[in-house]
Amino acid sequence: MSGGWRIGIDVGGTFNDLVAIREADGRRVAFKQPSVPSDPSRAVEEGLRGLMDRAGIAPAQVSRIMHGTTLGLNTILQRRGARLALVVSRGNGDVLEIARSRMASAFDFTLKREVPLIPRQRVFEIDARVTAEGVIDRRPDAAALDALAASLSAAGVDAVALMLVNSYRHPALEAEVAGAIRSRLPDLPISESAKLWPEIREYERGMLAALNAYVQPLMEGYFDRLTDRLAGLGLTMPVFITTNNGGSVSLASARARPIDAALSGPSTGVTAAVLESPVRLRGRLVTLDMGGTSTDMAVVVDGQPEYTNEARIGEFPIILPVIAVTAIGAGGGSLLTVDAQKVLKIGPESAGSDPGPVCYGRGAQVPTITDCYLTSGILAADSFLGGRMPLHPAPSAAALAALGDTLGLPPGEDRAQRAADAALQVATAMMSVEMLKLLAQRGLDQRDFSLVAFGGAGATHACMLAEEAGLDRVIIPRTPGTLCALGAALADIRRDYGRSLSATLLPDGAGFEAVAEAVAALAAEGTGWIRGETPGAEARPLAFRLMAEMRFPDQAHALEIFVPEALRETLDGAALLDLFHREHERLYGFSSRDERVRVSTIRLSVSLPEPALTDAALQASPPAPGARRHRRVFSRGEWHEALFRRRDSLAPGDRLEGPLIVEQDDTTVWILPGWQCHVEADGNLLLHRISRKEGQA
């Protein structure tokens, strides 16, 4: 319904973030709600109730809900998914055991490999096989299918993954076997590898089917509870689930393919970070998403996030296209410990939402990064989450003083603050190393990039990280603490398609027919799917993103070549070869234009772009009478009298210099001495370095 409210939800390990956007004028309302690990749907219900009360939204005014969740991800990491069976072609039963035949560590020969998701006794072989040319070589008869169904039933499994050799070349045989199993065991969910992602590599394709089956029963149960809770609130509008590629799909699609949403949370944050950044700076961005459990970073070049088909969940590969995000275990809830060598460690263990950091007052004893912010004076005890969640400074200070004693810090009144400062510097160094490595691997100079900070703690830590890593600009969006939820609310409906092929392009471009056929088939499949995802999609234009994996015949690794949209419909062999050679020259300094080139995989994303929403005008509120104007902060070994402002009291054009604290309901921004804060016309805060430390590049 036009003019209604669109709501984005991001379910995290510590907090649920919610953002409502009024479609008529772009007004935004953000809300944070503590997570409920025992029943995530209850936290969503409570968060929606709080958000709708705050914004004055009636159920009938909500036009769409876009929901991201880490439930599938956590299920895989914690190994608490469905009891699975795997059905494979005869002779291929050890596919998960063999994997890629790699050692767990090149440095520790005693380190054990990851235990396979499905034990060997629940892997069933069947006489069903497709040749490398895509011809059905063997087809199981009715008796074999009866025996297979009996074995699956006796094994007491909750779901089945099906992966036949070479099925990516001819998915019909997998569909036939899956249909036969369903006719005999109608209540048993089956994930077909070629239907999920018809790409070469048996292990990765089988693993994808296994992971999809592993989370499917649990996710379906969650979706059922979510639907019931939404109905209890009077919300009956369409619900969409955000996905790994930064887009979203209908609830029905997410039920069939829950693995598409396993890594959706960080992806939507990157998408929103690009959309919220000033257009003039979008060409070079590094995103910093610091939540309660981890810190996620991604690189954006020319306004496009980097994608990868080599993401992993724990030890398990995910060959679906995913926004490339690097995570380290240093979030606001990361525990601070000291090892046997008296070295301070940050994470990766997290306090979560219960009991949470020591300052939550729920009995925790081990301090966290959040306790450091509070003890240092960056956070205020009475204004966390807009004052809805009072913090407890005394136990935080006591825990950090004890940590300082263990570290051997000198006694004194500020021992707790010095321990907090040490922990923040160690966490900052960890992030800086990871960020600089991320850029160096791509041949990029950090001085060309702006840091976009979001997540509950991203804006708090961003200036410290930029100072350490040598970046000169930091962008703080309007609602950084709930930016992933904003990304969900703004997400386009989108799905990726892929197809492996064996095409060889001659130097003059001949041999392109197989590529053209694959592109046309994927475009037709994607268009048919997206037209059925939401009412009214038939009349709206679609967007496509085409990629081709290409290499010289003797190369071991392929390059992924992006085909510009302006070239897609008129693409021919010569144009595709030119794109490949130019990229090869950029990366390696040379290319052989008289050589044949192989095209091994085509990937196409199809999306339904959401209409652009109007940005609500920024209106500054006058400071409350008697409001505090300064706050004492301990940072980098000394005390500072930091200027204090509420963010809603800042107006476009305002310029303030650090040390400065800008506080808002969803986060706190800490701006170091030597930095200036400028309020942009769109409400973003743009932080600029105005002085450099001695010896810094």
C-alpha cells in the first residue's frame, strides 16, 4: 500500500534492531530490543510493539516487513540443526569425508579436521548418474527407490540432501529421484543440489544441499512462529526475508531455500552503508559493522560491494554469491581475558545478551568492550538505549580494576580506566590489522578510503580505528546502531542464478553461442521467478548483474569478469574477451590476446529495484534545559574534557572539534582530539582528521 510504513528487522545475538520508514515522506523511526535467544520470534514481537508504539503506527499502516535473521547461521555454527541423510550416486559416498583433501592446519599436524555434518552411516548411494556431457547414464528403478525410502525411514532423519554426480549439467535426474522419494515419504524435506545451485564441484554443491536441509526444519518452525506472532499484532502484510546477496525474497522462497539467508545480516548493512554514504565518496568505502559479538568489514569500490563465491560458515563452504564480509571476534560484548603469559585477549567469546556485559547488572563477572566504553566515560550510565536500559558503572569498574591488577598495571584511582584504555587499544589494533590486510590483498591504499561505521558500537569505535589505520574520513549515518535493519527495509527483491558450462572462445570471439544460450536461459528463469514474488512486479523494470568466470586453458584459477549492464544485451564473444583481457592486464600486467579463453561459469542476478524513498528533512531540536555540556573521558593514557551533544540538537552545517561525544538513542559517537565533525545536509556526520600523529603516513 503506497504511503504506508515499511519495517526492516535485523535479529542479532545481543540486540534486535528495527527501523520503520514512512513511504510518503521518508520519516524514519529506529528501535533496539534485547534479543531473546530461547525464542527469537518473541523478541521480534516485542520489538515491533515498541517500534509501532514509538512511531504511532497502526497495523493497517504497515505495507511490508523485511526481516533478516542469524538463526540459520547460528544453527550451523552451533551444530544444532536437523538429523540429516545424504543421497549420492553410487561410488560417491565419501564426498563429505574427502572434501577437498586439505589438512586442518599447515602448521599443526595433530589438529583434527572438522567432523562431517552427516555421518557416513547416513550417506546412501543409489544407481543414478549423469555423464560429464549431461546425458543420463543410470536411472534407479522402482525397487531401488523403494529400498532407499525404507532406509531413510529407518534412519529416522528429519531432512535429506540429494546430490548426484554431474547433476549440474542435467538437473532433471535429481528432480526425478527427489520426486520419487517425496511420493514415498511425503513429510520428509528434500534439498536438491542442482536446484539450489547448478555449478560444477560435487563437494561444494553437496555441502550446500546439506546445509540447506540442515537448517530447513528449524527455519520453517521459526517462520511459523513469526507469522503467528505478527498475526497476533494484527500484521498481515507480505513478509520478506533478507538474503546473503543484500537483497530479499518472499517468505515462501525463504522456506524452500533458507541457506540463502544464512549470511544476510552483514550483507544488508553493507548495502545500506553504500546507500547512506555521500555520493561523492561512494567510490572508495570500507564498512565497519561492530555489533555485540563481532566486527564485520567489507570493501566497496566504484559504489559496488565486493561479492564472493568462496564464503564459509565455520569450516563449511558456501558457493552462493555473498557480499564479501570479513569478521573478527571483537564486538561490544567480547570478553576480556588474560592468558598464561599475561597477554590481554579480546574475544572471540561474547557475553551475548544474557547475562551480557558486567554493566548490565545481571551477574556477569568478566568485563567486555562495552564495560570499557562505560568506565572510560564514553558511554553514560543513564542514557543507554535512550535511557530505557540503565547501566551499572560500579561493577564494570571493579571488574576492569581486577583485570588491571592481573595485567600488572600500577595501583591508583584510575587503574580501571587504564585497563579499559588498554583493552580498547588492543581491540583497535586487531581491527586495524584486519582492515589493512583486507585492502592490501586488493592492492588498495587505505588513504583513498572513507570508513562507514555502523552497528551498536561501530560509531563509538570508528574514530579510534581510523586514527590507528591511517584513514582520514569517517562517515556516521543517521541511525548507525540500526543500519542493518535499515538495509533490510531498503532491500530490493533479488536472487542469483548460476550455470557451469564448458565454452571456449577463440581470439576472434567465435564459440560464444554456448555463453549466449546460458545467459538467455538464466535471464528467463530469473524473470519468471521474480514476476511471481510480489504483486505488481509484472509492470516494473528489472535489473540484472552478469558475471562470467574466465581463464586461459592452462590457468588453475579463473577470473570473475563483470559485464556492465549497458553491454549485457548486445554482448558478443569479442566484447567479452576484451573485458577479460583488460582485467587480466590490470591484475597481472599482461594478457595474451591471441590465446583461446575458457568460460567455465555464468552467474546472473535479477532484482526488482524498490522505488527510491524521499529523505525526511533534518530538523534539529534545541538542547534540553540544564543538559550536560561536557563529559570526562579517559583515552590514550590521559583524561579529556570532551564536549557533549545530543545528535538531534545538531543542524546541517554545524562543525565541532574533538574531543567530542555525540549521543543518540541507538549509539554513541566518540570523536578524538585532532578530528573535526561536520553535519552534512542529509544528516550524516562526516569526521575529518585535522592533524596527524607524528610519524603517521
